[in-house]
Amino acid sequence: MTALAEPFQAALKALRANKMRSALTTLGIIIGVAAVIIVVNLVQGLEKSVLKQIEKAGSQVLFIRPVFPTDMPFDEFTKIKNRDLVISDMRALQRAVPQITNVTPLFFTGTELKANGRSASVGMVMTDDSYLELNAINLQAGRNFVPGDLRLANKVAIVGPKILDKLAIKGNPLGRIVNTPALSLEIIGVLEEQGTTLGNDPDNNILVPLSTGMAQLTDQQRRQLMFQARIDPKLNADDGADLIKEALRRIKGLKSKEREGFQVFSPKQITSIIGNITGVITAVAGGMVSIALLVGGIGIMNIMLVSVTERTREIGVRKAVGAKRRDVMTQFLIEAALLSVLGGAVGIALGYLIGALLCKALVGMVVGIPLWAVVSAFLIPAAIGVIFGLYPAAKASKLDPIEALRYE
């Protein structure tokens, strides 16, 4: 350690002597490391947010939807004859699988909502009276849908809290009227605040009875419903998914080798899919960020070569008074590593700040930085500094002291 103290102090002195140049040299490293931390922060936030929603709904809730063109190659998608999911399928499924304790129909769309001379773009969820219980969502005011609302297609709605703010609905919102392009709806309930999930803001949703909304859908849309189903706790959710899949195949009259036009997801499968997606995002982002780190490394090598040229006489003096080749090389390697590590430290702080702000805005929560990300943010830049500092350090160490002293 004592042997490193002198070259370390010399390296610090050299960096302090050129503060602006040192700061600019580390920009590539700062940007690369900050990008890594931001991506990790966002991915962790997305994953935790989705898992929180799954956990809230419960481990026994399954999700059933039609296949989409993005689920498979398009030529395979066009060969699937029956891609419909309709209300009659839901009722037949309830009769066919006794282990299903609840099934909720769903249709998601967007609409423009107006009141008090204001308008807002909102998400519309067409569903029934079991949706709130199935998803463990509470009301802060008002009531849920009742069978009469569904049977009579009453023009009623349950709104998210953000909608009240956007439409400037003050005081008691119950009984107030809001308008879509096709419907005038009476507010009968207000949802509790749930927070934002990436790509989805349930606090900006309006819930209407499916029977009310169906009249506004095209024939094709009416045949593309989604369902949530709760399985008896005595049955494993994955086994429940298999039961539902086989029952729907029978309901649809599909042959043994005929591909179904629907998909059934258990919480475990959804978690696995989210993990795969976040893994791909991290890998792609890591590849892009490595370019910034590479550029940063090249910048360090370039500035160290300039430094060697500028300090030729200093190197000559050091070697003339007894400094060995390894001493000179160690000093320049330490300088390169310090530049990288300092850039990494600034990058971590900057990345965490920006990542926290983005996480809060997009997923409604702030997550910590995993230890592996912090360690990597220090070790990788240090390794880059050493690797790209090797050539300048070697060049400095090979200088002939006599020729170096003559250098102007």
C-alpha cells in the first residue's frame, strides 16, 4: 500500500492541475453509467409495480384474452379460425369448470370525457359488478354496480380520482353527469387512488357496465372480450389455467391439433413474461450503453496520451532521480482509473436522481439501486480506465530520461 501512496498522490495532483479537462474527459463515462442506472431503475420499478398489481389481485386470478397478431408470426395468426371470446363463452366456462369461483368480463378502450366545459382523455373499462372485488380495488365514495345496472344497461359510471381533478368536479361528485361522445353517464362511485403503472393509470379510468358499453362497440369488438377468472384456492393456479384452456377448447369445438384463438395466463406466467421482457430491455440497453462507455474509454486514452506528451520533462526528471519504469506506469494507470471511477461515481448519483424522477412519474414509486448495479458502475469504469490507460502508461514508462529532459 505504501508503494502506491506516492503515485496515487502524484495522480491526484495531476488531475487537480487540469480540473476542467479531467471533468470533460469523464463525460463519456458519466453518461454511460448514468444511463445504466436509469435503465436499471426503470426496469426494477416496472417489475415491482406489475408484481404489486398481481399480488394485489391474488395468486388465484387468471387472465384470458384473444390472441393478438403480435403473439406469433402473422401467417400463423391468419390460420386461426376462431379468435372470438364472447359473453356466452364466459357463461359456458363457468358451467364447465366448477373450480372457477368468479369470472369477470373486460373490454378496454379509450374515450373523451366532458363535464363543466372541460374534457379529458380517459381509459374506459367495460365490466361487471365483480371487477372491484376480483382486483381488490376499494371505493372512496359511492357504490359498486348492482345486478340491476347490468340487466338494464343503466348509464352509470365509477370514476378514478384523477378524472374529478381533470374535469374540475368539486364537492360531492355522486349524481353528477359526465359525457362521452355517445353516452351521458351518472357518477355512482369514485375509486380509491391506486397509483400509476407504466403504460397504465387506473386513477384515470372510468368503469361502466359492460351491457351499457356494448352498444357502443362494433360487432368485431364485441367478439374480442377478455376475462378474469378466480380459481378455488384448493387448486394450483397453473393447473387451473390448464383446466380453463381445455374447457374453452371443448366449448369452441376445437380439434386436438387445431390451435386455439385465445391465451390463458396465470400469475406465475405473467411474472415470467414480465421477467423476460425486463431482461431483454436490460440487455438491449446494456449493449447501447456499452457504446458510451467505449467512447468514454477512448476519450480517456486520448487525454492520457496528451498528458504524457505535456509531461515529458516531468517524466524525465522523475526517472532521472530514481523512479523506475513501473512507478511511472503505475502513476498513469492510477490517473486513468481515477478518471473512470470519478466518472462512475458522478454517473451513479446523476442516474439515480433522474431514474428516481422518471420512476415516480411513470410507475408511481421510487426503487433503490441494486448492489450489483452500484458495484458494476464502479468496477466496469475502473477496468475501462486501466485498459485504455495501458498504452499511454506504457508509452510514458518507456521514455528515455535523457531524451525526456531535452524535450521542449
